Amino acid sequence: MAENNSSLLDVHDLKLHFRASAGIVQAVDGVNFQLNRNEAVVVLGESGCGKTSLAKALLRLLPRNVAEYSGEVYLGGEELMGLTDEEYRKQIRWVRMSMVPQAAMNALNPVLRVGDQVAEPMMIHAGIKKEEALAQARDMFSRVGVSADFLHRYAFELSGGMRQRVAIAMSLVTLPDLVVLDEPTSALDVLTQANIFNLLKRIKKEFEVSFILITHDIATSSELADRVAVMYAGQIVEVGDAESFFSAPLHPYAQKLMASVPRLRGDQELEFIIGKPPSLIDLPTGCRFAARCPRRFEKCDQDPPVFDMGNRRIVKCWLYEGN
Amino acid sequence: MSVEARPFQPQAEDQEQVETKRGSTSTFSRVAKYTLVRVIMLFFTVATGVFLTIMIANMGGYVDNIMRGNIREGLAMQMQQDPAYKEMQPDERQQYMASLIELEEKRLGLDKPFVTRAFRYLTNALVLDLGRAVQMTSDTGSKEVRLIILERLPPTLLLMGTSNLVLFFGSLFAALALSRQYGSIWDKAIIALSPTSSAPSWFYGLFLILIFAAVLRVLPFGGMVGSPPASTRWGYFLDVGKHLILPASGLIISSLFLSIYNWRTFFLIYSTEDYVEMAKAKGLTDREIERRYILRPTLPNIITNFSLLIITLWTGAIITETVFQWPGLGRTYFTAIGLYDTPVIVGNTIIYAYLLAMTVFLLDFIYALVDPRVKIGDS
């Protein structure tokens, strides 16, 4: 396929398990997906399904109680998991991969001026002087719609939307290939959310950057998505391009998820999924969704493999065996 | 600027105008008002504290009775032993003694009620007129409390300064290093050792004396200089240094591990902040993260701890100084309490109270300097 040349990120069997007092938490358990340049993939899923852990695993921001961290991650053809921490820091962090945090209030240092924080990565990675870095930060501020005066402000002096824009400016300042956005708008009001999503759309075009957008907000994220990955109990159960996914999701979980989103037209009743996701400590042996699945059959007692549906679409469900 | 960004602009400008308007008109009066209120309040706090000290040091007036008894006993003894009084008639002698008692009580101010005197002590103390000691004297023979304190201050500053500075910076940097290795063998060792701080410093002092002075005979038992004192300046320094090792070690050992444990927990809490993780994601080195994202935001706490530590130097280490015969303020306190020498106790306390009030007052301004979120007098 032609896409292979433009493939930016390839993740194979990525695992991130934590040690907890109750046992091993399998937060990310064998995740596979692939992302092209200048593409945005939306990772959808309920709270506690391992979305944020996936982001942390990609960014190597590991907590202290890691039990297992394995798999293969290729970024532009280079394998990342084999890099030492120092190599990873110098070559990958903010040079090729950056992030936008969930709550920008806490992600900005309260006692440093935001301009200095935005300029910081350039001073570290490009080795340029502070004045020059600040000039570039000023330029980046204007491109994300923040007044240049705000360079000298502190985080607590900005509104929530402004802070998120500063965080976005910060993520782009070194022109990375990939930005991981971990629920970037969940702390904001709807109007501000819409503003930020429009900004992200524009930025994706302007900077030719790839996004991994982690969210549970299906409606808003559909604005930005080129591809959708659905995560359930630490695994990705379906990946497809946005258009075909939103019109016809394949995995029963994805179908249920879509049915829970309100639509403007049509008199359909909102659905919900009975039961709750399995504990990531004590996972069932077969399909992890089987207990809540309306289309369950005998085969579901075994763990389904990933079925390739063609056109870069995959689904992890026995219903699609033989397709 | 793109069209979609516009809805934010007017909002942001409004905010800015409001802030500058408020800032330019009232900053001076706000700070001035705050300063005035703060000074008055702190003065009352100091006055209350010192008054309580006066009451306690005098046992609420009971020390008067003790002193009256002492005067009577002393004079009676004196008269009995002096042959000149033997000639006197008992009546006459009785009368003469009464007049002597009256004179002595007047000299010590015991003729006035305690409450009146307590307030006079207070006003004298507040204007730093420390008065004269009842029984204690300085090494030069003066009874001036001021001179006694000034004479004993340098040894205390030397002992407490050395041990507390080593303790503060040692535990701060050890804790910072330890917070990076959460759960490591060193971390566990420090946690296991932290209960050692439940024993006081003089307890460790006794053991140190036993080991290094009595058994190994490498360091002196106590005091600040050997006898006779070294003749050269360099020799004198070395001699004082040698005498300093044991008491300072006692003070350090008794607090070190708990202090490291304390700071380590403090840094651990602050190193889980989102902005620390963000700094890591940005590719900052561990050293930069520590400096700009852990130490810098916690600077107000560190400064508070440090300045309170500096003023506690003043109180000295009462029992440790006594155990080591260290000629400092702590031992002076100890002696003064034993002799009911209230002017010395009160004199020392008032200076400490003023230092504490001044530090608390200055800290408010220092916070505003190091933390942009703090505004002086902002409710």
C-alpha cells in the first residue's frame, strides 16, 4: 500500500501494566495501531479503559509502579522502545513528539511566566538563546490566537481557554511530527471547546502535524478525526477511517457507543450499555466485552484475534471472522 | 489572526483593563494599610507573649514569696553571725531587722503589688530596657542583662549555626536526591532510621561523650576552649573546632533522618504535579526539572523553614549546652530558671519574640516577591 511511505507511527503489541495492591493493572494490554503523517486519530473509550495510560506509554511518562512496559513503537521508521531514557529525552521528547495536557492550569508552572515555559523546549533542544526563543514563542502565540502580551503573564492570570491555547502553542513550538492530546477540552465549556477544536483543525493543516486525540467526547472529536480507534479494557477493538466508522461502526461496543450519542434529527432513544467495563486487574479470558455484548455467541469465550477488514480497517470481534 | 480566534479577544482585553485600573490606583494604599495593621497586630502578639512569660517566670507572683523568704533568712543569718548585733536588745534588734527587710524589699521592688510590677516589667521589656539580673553576672562581673546576653550569644550562634545549617542544607539536598529514588534501598533506610529523632540531642551527646571523650579520648568532654587557651589565633580556632564537633554532632544526629524524611515526602508530593510531568515530556533534564519545577515553586516553603530555623538559633539548645558545658544562651537559660532570675529569662524571651515577629512580618513580603500568585494585602 502507498500509505507505508507516509506512515508516521506504528505501534505493535504495546503493553503498560502497573503494580497495585490488588494486583497487576493491565491498563494498556497489547495495543496495535498505525498512523500516517498529517493524520488525526481519535482514541475513543469510556473512563478507565486505559486511554490516558496509552498516551503515557507513547510519551514514556511512566509512574513509579510500572510492572511491564513492552512492545514496539516505530516513529518515522525509528524504533523508540529500545532507546535509553537519555536518548529518548534528546531525540524524541518535544523534538518529534509533544503533548497537550488535559488541564492546562495544572500543566503550567504557576511561578514561571508562560512565555518562558513555551520558549523552554527550543532553548533545550535547538540550543538557541532566550531572546530568540521568546521571539519564536511570540510568533507561535499569534498563530494560536493569544495576544503577545500574554508571554509575560502567569498561568493564573489567564482564562481556561487561553491557558489551553498556550499549551497548544507550547506543543507546536518545536514543530514536532506528532502531538498527543489527552482530553484537551474536557475542562472547558462548550463554546471554548468548539473554539479549541477549530484551532486544532487549522493547525493540523498549517503545520502538517499528526494528532493522537484521546477523548470520550464523540460528537466534538468527529470534527477533527481522520481515523478513529475505539479502546475497551486496555485494548483497541476497532480502527477505521472516520467517515466509514461514524456511518457504520463494526464492533458491537462501538455500535453501542455511537448509539449513546444524541443526534439532532430522528426520534431515536439514547442507548446505554448495561453493566460496567471489567476491572483491569481481573480481566476475563475471552472477549473482554462479551459480558455486556448483545450479540454474544459461543466463540466469544475465546479471545478474538484482530480481523483485517481492508482499507486500513481492523476489528477485534468474532462476528467478522472470515470477512 | 484567524476569524475563529476572535471571540476571545474582547474578553481578554477587558480582563487586562480591569487589572491595570485596579493595580495603579490602590497598590500603595493597599500595601500601606496592610503593613500598618500587620505591625499593630504583631506588636500585640509580642506584648501578650512577653506578658505571659513574665507571669510564668514569676510563677504568677509566687516568686515574690520565695524572695521575701530568702531576704528574711539571709538577714537573720547575717545578724546571728555578726557579733555587733549581740549587744542589742531583742526589741531593738527586731525593729532594726524589720527596717533592713523593708529596705531590701524596696530595693527589689517587692513593696509594690506584683500586678503593678508585672506591667512595669512588660513596658521595660517592650522598649528593650532589659534591666539588671537578680543574681547572675556576666564573666566581666556585670549584672546588666544586656551584657550577659551579648556575652553568651556568640558561642550559641556558633554551635546552633553550624549544626542547623549543616542540618538544613544537608537534609534538603539529600531529600531531593532521595525523592528521585522513591522506594530504593536508600529511601527505605532513611525511613527506617527516622525514629532515631525521637531521642533528644543531649541523649546522643551523652553517648558521643562516652565514646569519643571517655573511651577513645580523641575529643574533649565539654567546654568551648581547652585550658590553658591556645596562644595563636589559628590554634584557638582549631581548639574551638575540636570542642564543637561533639555537641554539633549530637544536635545533627538527633534531627537529621526525620528532617530528610520530612523534606523527601514534601518533594515527593510536589514532584507529582502535572507541570513536573509536563517538564519531563518537554525533555528537560532531571536537574532542570528539580531547579525550575520543584524547588522554584516550593521556594516560599523552603524560605519559611529556613528563616524560622535562623531565629531559633537564638534560643540555644538548653540541655545540650548544659551537658557539654557550652557557655551559650541555652545554658544561661538553664541557670536563670534554677535561680528564679526573671530579668534574664524575660530579657532573652523578648528578643526572641521581636525576632520572630520581624521574621513573620518580612516573610509576607518575601512571599510576594518569590510567588507571583501572592499579593500583599489581597484578601
